[in-house]
Amino acid sequence: MSAIAIHATALIAEDEPLLAQALRAELKTLWPELEVLAHAGDGEAAVERALALRPQVLFLDIRMPALDGLDAAQAIVEDWPDDGRPLPLIVFVTAYDQYAMAAFERAAVDYVQKPVQPARLAQTCERLRAALRLRASAAPAVPSDAAEPLLAQLRALLGTPDAPSSTQAAPLQVIQAGSGQTLHMVPVADVLMFEAADKYVRVITAGKEHLIRTSLRELQPRLDEEAFWQVHRGTIVRATAIETAVRDEAGKLHLTLRGRPGERVVVSRLYAYRFKAM
């Protein structure tokens, strides 16, 4: 029995033009009704075009310049406008090894492996069509947590280490922040928030700020996950420093921190699940 025609739009993000062309050609054969709106050659372009064009499906290469596929997916999900249109369905395209494949399986995120095999891509296309059919049949008044399964999948994938490790390093106790010829020893117990700043991370205490040359993703596994909560792709806060969590008129969640009066910290939809009344 032939599949029911499902019209949809898609974006392909792939930094190798020949592979992008090959994927587009296979999709045209397997899913003629799928309109590929654009091709992005790096992660930053993928985010920009996805937010501008609002496709229903994203095919994201994992390893791309500027932002990798996971970071691009996180940015798209966090910045997707709250106007009622559902988040895009995401398929990751990857050349990862079997350990990483298991990570995708655990997160229940769909993926295709390079070089893309038509039979495997056909399975993915059918899953996407089924998901779109389900969305189309849903009641107009979609509950606010309808996107939670996708968000949970992405959180699981973002929390997966890149490779297995036989030993888990103890959480950091002191941050060593250099400034000129001076090395500042900042107790982690004093830190209220870590905030991404280009190629650095701002280490924020009640009275001071320091810059360290690392990425937030590199730093996060070295923090106590019970003590420090990620609330945005660029922000990690100490849980006990959070004073209030307030939604504004647009439904955005903002935090206030003890020791930082007048400052508000934005919480993305990806991490809003943390803030529910007991």
C-alpha cells in the first residue's frame, strides 16, 4: 500500500555540498511532497534560516562549522517563536560510531547515518509523515506541554557524553580565573551563575565577575548537577541562588537571583520543566 501524501517543508543543514545534494535527491524520490526550503552550510546559518523560514522538518548534520548540529538544534528550539506553530521535527545526520548511535537510541531521537542509505531514510520519512499526520489530527487547542516529548529527547541527547569514561571526575571546588599576571581562586561555592560570553564563560558571584577561557559545554560536566542547573543554552545557575521564577505577559520565564538585585535571568522552554510548584 502506498503512503498517504503528506505535504511538508524542510531545511537541510550540511556542510558538505555533495552530501546535501545527495540527501535532497533521495528525499525527492522517497517523499515527493516534501518541499526543501533551503540548505544551510553551517550551524549558525541553520539557526538563522530555520527561525526565518519555520520549516516543519529539520535535517541537521551533527558536525558542522560554527555550531554543531546539537547546538544548532538547541538554539532553534529555544528561540522558536511562541505563536502556536509547533516546533520542527528534527532528524540528525551523523557519521558517529556505535557508541554515539546508542546515545541517539536512548534519547529516542531519529537519525540517519552517513552515507545515507535509501532504506533507512525511507523509514525516517515514514516516521516523519506519521508524526505530521498526528499533529494534523490534533485538536486546535494544543496543550502547552505538547512539545515536552521533543524537549525531553533533546535534553537527553544534550546530556550524553561524547565518549564513555571509566572514571567520573569529582565536581570542581575552585575556579582558577586569570587576569593579567594575577590568578584568582574563586570557590565554586561562591558562584551564582555561569554565563557564556563568546569564547569565554563569565563566572559571576554576588560581588564580582571573572572570565575563564572555556566553553559552557566543557565546564558543565565538571559541576555538581544537583547544585547547578542549566536554564538556557548560555546560562547555568546555582539552584540555591534562585529566589523567584516569574512568567511575563508573553509566557517567558525569568529568574531573580539572591545577591543580584534587579537582574533577571531568562529560562528557555527547554529547561522550563524545572520550575513547577511542589
